Amino acid sequence: MEHTGIDELDELEQIAAAGGSGLEARILCRVECGTRQLPVHAFCLGNRDPCAPAIGIFGGVHGLERIGAQVAITFLQSILSRLRWDTTLQSQLERLRLVFVPVVNPGGMWRRTRANPNGVDLMRNAPLDAVGKPPFLIGGHRLGPHLPWYRGSAAAAPEVESAAVCRLVEEELLSHRFSIAVDCHSGFGVSDRIWFPYAHTVQPIPHLAEMHALLEILDQTHSHHRYVFEPQSRQYLAHGDLWDHLYLHSLGHGDRMFLPLTLEMGSWLWVKKNPRQLFSRHGIFNPLIEHRRQRVLRRHLAWLDFMTRAASGYALWLPAGGAREQHRLQAMGRWYGAAAR
């Protein structure tokens, strides 16, 4: 077993070496980081049948946001542990495909940077320009890798990590009739947010009604949850958003439906409770005190479990006919203003 010196990667190496429980482990690509070649691991479980729904859990897209990778890894470990005795979960995976890429950006994690070793922000790296005016720098730019949120050169191919995620989504999610992606991040603000496309335009997505129906069952199932569920464009526009790119690509797949979501854990709350974290670049985006880290993991693991169940039972909550139009109108009023139609 390879030891990388990065706790999260070493945990993934241990999971891959242990195998078992029908786990399919593979390396999507290797990332050059100085003299090192760091792997991007993927793990798959469950039903490969395209008629079965699928859900993908992603983390570690930004190297500084290690808590996102830890949430994804802890959920994977929980699934594998439960599979030894949980007959309900065993039955669920007979009807569901489950995919994990817990550390998309191992080079950034090794270097303790948001970007990958080439200085490119992987969440700004897709070939997609915003319609409108994104905020300076944070919305993505081509000024150079010395500044954060760099998109990469317009003439360059996508970064190897971005290309690997796109291939995996095409093979393991878009190949299924229904699929969901959950990408775990930490970001500014005191609220935990669940974002859905678009990030590149303020226009609503074609599957707005389905997003509203998903929020409805979340509200009904976890009535005291504290997530703010909204389109990302309500916060800011961005160039090159990877999930916008993949969602737009999915629209060409006919009867397939792909719903990508981003979990943005509110890191200002951790800083508010422990102001000394401001003096650590790692501490701005991660809970440094162990009991707070454990609390974060518990809260978001419950939501990820809800999401896998929602994916598994999608046929029972997806709206159709008049109900779909009603959800669309409610969503327009909630997220785009009462006058929007």
C-alpha cells in the first residue's frame, strides 16, 4: 500500500487495499506534484444497470477544503461498515449505483492550496463562460495562476483532474436514467448551503421543478434542517463551473436526468466560535477543534444518507403533469421573484 503523507489519501489507499463488500476501486488519473504522482481514487458500489438510479459523492475539489473530503470519506467508510450487517442497505444497493471520488484535487491538498499544482481552480476550469458579469477574480479569470480562482488558459486542455471527473460522470452517472451528484465544499458564510445550477447565468435550469420537489421532501423528512437550498446564481455568477458544464452536457442525453448539487458548509461559523482559526489558512475553511469536526461530520452524513435514499426512490417523488408545473411555479416564486414565469 502506498503512503502519501496525506491522511485523507492514506485512508483511501487503505479502503482500496481492503476491498470487499462488492467495492470497485480504481485510480482515475495521477497528478504530478513535484516529484510525486498522487492518485485520484474512485470507488463504486451497487447496481450497474442503466435503469437503476445513481448518485455520486465528490469532495476535495479545492485542496484547502479538507473537511469536504473528510465528509465524503467518512460516508464511504460508513457505507462499507454497514454493508457487513445492514440488510436494508444491502437491498438498497441492489437498486442503486453509488459512486465516490472523495479527493478530486490531491495535489492541492498536498500543497495546501485551493488550486491544483498548476495553479488552476478546478471549479472554474470547464469550457463555459458566464452570461453576465461575475465578481472580479472570485468568478474566475485568466490573469494567471499567481492569483486565486484562475481558470487556466483558454487554449489549454482541461486539467487532468477535471477531465477525469468528466469521464467518470459520463460513465457512471449520465449512463443511468436518473442520477444525482453531490460535491462537498466549505465556503464563506455562517449557513450551510445546498447549491444547484446554474452558476453561469441567472436563468433557471430546465429541471427547476425537480429541484423544488427534492427540497420539498427534504423539508418534510428533516423539518428542522438548517440548509439554505438555492441556485448558486443567487450568490454570484462564475465562469467555467464544472457542474454547470456537466449538467448542460446531460441535457443532450434524451430521457436521462442528472441533478448536480454542491454542499457549501458555512466556515465562518467555525471561525466565529474559534477566532484563532483566522491566523491559519487551513483554519479558515475547516473546523480545527475535534469535537466541532465530529459534529460537522454527523450533521452532513445524515444529509448524505437522505440523498442516497432520495436517489433510490426518485420515481416516488419526481413531479409529473400538473404537479410538475405547480412545482415550477413555486420554485420561480421562491428563487426568482414572484413576477417571474
